[in-house]
Amino acid sequence: MRNLFVRDEREAAVEQGGDRLAYIVLSYGLLVIVAYRSLVDRQASWDLLALVVLGGIVSVGYRMSRRALSRNALAVVGLTIAVAVVVGALVALGIRA
């Protein structure tokens, strides 16, 4: 029952490519909606921004669990988190001042 559908490597690669493209479209689409709401409507869209961040965390977590994340990619993730924390702190301090 497990091998009900026979799939070859090409079919799996095409399916993964489609999933990757769908993830990119959704993530950047949500970021555009967040930017629009923030700049034009003056609304806070933390819920949508949290979806984008959560999608990235799930993706990295899955890759780490499968040991498919290289050291360079892990360094980029760590650097991105560090820069985001610094920028977030500067923005928060700038808003309060």
C-alpha cells in the first residue's frame, strides 16, 4: 500500500521545485501585503509577518532535523538572526526616543 504510486527522481524533483516556488510566492506576497498595510494604511501587520518568519523557521528546522543544512547556510541563518535582532533593537530604541 505504501508504494501505490511509483515515482522517479525527476518527478520528485519537479514536485519539490513546485513546492519551493509556491513557498517563495507566498512569503514574498505576504511581505508585500505587510509593507502595503504598514506604509499606506498605517496598520500593524504582525500576524502576517509572523507567518513569514514561522515559515522560515519551519524550513530551517526541517533541514536541520534531516542534517541537510550546510555550515555555510547555518552561518548565514545565524548572521541573519543577529542582524535582525540589532536592527529591531535600533528601531525600538528609535521609536521610543
